[in-house]
Amino acid sequence: MALKEYFRKPAVSYCYIYGSNSFSEWVYTFKSLFLPKMMIREDATLLYEQKICTLTGADFSHATGSGRMALYSILKALNFDSKDEILIPAYTCVVVPNAVLYAGLKPVYVDVDMKNFVTNLSYIRPKITINTKVIYLQNTFGIETDLTDIVEYASQLGLWIIVDAAHGPIISDQAKNVIRRYKKSVYFFSTDRSKYINTILGGFLITNNDELYKTITSINQQLNTLSKNRIIKLKVNFLIEYFFTLPLIFWFGDLILAIFKKIRLRVAFLDEKLTRMPENYPVRISNFQSEIGLRQLDRIGRNKTYRGEMVEIYERFIGWQSLSDHTKNTNKDFLRYSFVVKNRKDLPSDFTKMFSNAFWFSSPFQGREKDFCEIFYAAGSCPNSEYLADHIVNLPTHERINKKIVTDFLIKNGKLLRENLAID
């Protein structure tokens, strides 16, 4: 009976990955698999970094093997002492405190706001000590932390600001202003399968601090890139995953991809459970990934516009934004449209059939479900983050989402969703 229910075909099923990639990128990847020297430029990564600077307004950018590796590179370049502390929102991915531990530093956790899922100065101030060196901020689900007061506060104390923009948005007026105004600031991004733009694996950082940039590039010049075999696997991953995540196919494609992962054909950095740095960490991004990145950046305007339109549709029927403090958030092109419910069991039937991974960040440290003491988190110290992990719902905004189908679903189920919102 369970198997029969699993294969009961929905009209569509939306996967959370590969939503920003185009068929032309699939064709390019297919060609590069057989003609790598002809299809992949030797200076692709340099061109990618230059384009990132052009789009973000940053003086310097540096592409990395992943977002978490960008963070690790930043922390190593800053060369702090082992007693030094970095303030981190508790509601994050576990690879963030892992990277802090790999760099030999101490993570100190701050809570987040229940309505917009990001931290603010009221949570930060009480955790500052003489050992604090960095305020780490996260744009959760693409919602930007308002940095106006935080930058001023950090400048008074001489602290670094590291902004985790792994969830996007890639182009932000606030980011441009912060890195221009505050020399001790750096942003980093992730470009893996689930993010705003997708190079399968990857990340990059931007800054206007020339000393930091020079130190990072000096350190990372000594790193290895992915092996030739892993790059071939990356290409095969792209070719297979792109198709099996299409909305009309994904209802059974997720089973195919689960088997693909089970037999270890899926390329990923699997260090979520590791508090000691694994071998071959970090690595440099490959020229193939940079070629995909360049093509993704060419489509960034279309990507942003579509995500913004999807947010408007969700908001029209669910209305979480109107209940939240987003008045200072000029960007509405979120990675996910997120809201908090009283009980996930009361969501409409077929909700999780239509939207896969709708409960993303179902742990205060996504990727780790227990033993939080290993990353120096004390249970109960950040109650908002712990509540969100059990009550968050988030919906994809990427270009594969059919606006009419989702609108029809929300016309039918919007009232039920609104009644389930966890409103104070």
C-alpha cells in the first residue's frame, strides 16, 4: 500500500535543486564531457571572477570549491588566535560552525527573529566579549539581515563582518554599500545545486579589502582543484540530475536520484558530521564549473525577476511577509518563500508531493540532527531557532515553478495555510 501511494502520480512535483539552469547549459555540459579542451577555457575562472566583480560592484572576488570553503579561507586569512570568538546565528547549516572549528576558532551562537529568520543587534550585543572578533550574519532563505545598525556597532568595536549570502540574493544594493563603506567586511556565496545559481558545487567571496584578498589568493593558490575523474562525475551529475528534477518527471525521479546517491555516483562534500577538517579541504573551483557559472550570471536578471514574481504569488495567498518586519528589505527575490506554521501535520494533502524539501532547515543546524554539544551549542540557548526548526515551511521560487499551477493550488488551499500560520 505504501509503495502504491508513493507512485500515485501528482500533476507536477517541484524539486528544490536545478531550478536556475537552462537546457543550453545541459547541452554545453554534454559537449564538454567529450570535448573538454575545445569547450572549456583555461581562463574561465578568471573570467568568472571578473564578471562577479562587475555584477556585485566589488573590487575583488575569489571563486572557491564551495561556500563553506570560502568561509574557511576567509577565517584562515584573518589569522585569529584560538581563543578568539565568532558570533553565528544558531539557525544555520552545520557546515558553518564546522568551518569555524576547522579554522581553530570558537563559535558563539546568537538567536534569530521568529518572523524574518535572521538575527539583529538585540541578540548580538549580549554575546559580545573581549574575545569577539567577527560578527557573522546570514541571509536566511534569501532574506537579508538589515546591516545599518550592525555595521555602525561593529565599526565602533573594530570587528569584522562576514555575511553569509549563500542563499542569495546575488546582486544586492545593501551588499554594495556595505563592502564600499566598511573595510572590514566580506561576503561569501554558495553556488551548489540548491542555491540561487547552480554550478553543481562551488562558491565565491567578494570584498573591497585588498589585504584580505591578497592573503586569501596566496593561500588558495597552493590548493588542489577537483581531480579529472571528479570533474567528469560532476558533468554526469549535471546531465542526469537536470532531467530527473524536471517537474513532470520528479514524482519518480527522486527515487532514481536516491539510488544514484546510494551507489555513490553523486558528487558532494560530505562533511556535515565532521568537526575535524577532512582531507582535500578546501579545494579550488574547476574551469568547467566556472563556465557554468558564467552562463548562470548571464541569466541572473531573468532569475531574479522570476523569483520576485513567485514571491508575490505566494504572498498574495499566504501573507507571511505582511506579518513580518521586512520593511527594510528591498530585495524580494528570495531563494525560498518561507513562513512558520503551528503544525506541519495540518498542511494541505499533497503539499509535500508538490513541493519537495518544504521543511528545509528542520534542525537549528541543518545537516546535524543531534549531538549539538560537539559544535559547542547548548540546547535551549537559542529558543527561537529551535522552534523554527520544527515549524518552518519554505517553498521554491525558481524558474521551473509553473505560476498558474501554483496559483490554482493556492486558490484552493490558501485559506488553510493562512489559518495554520504561527502568529503571535
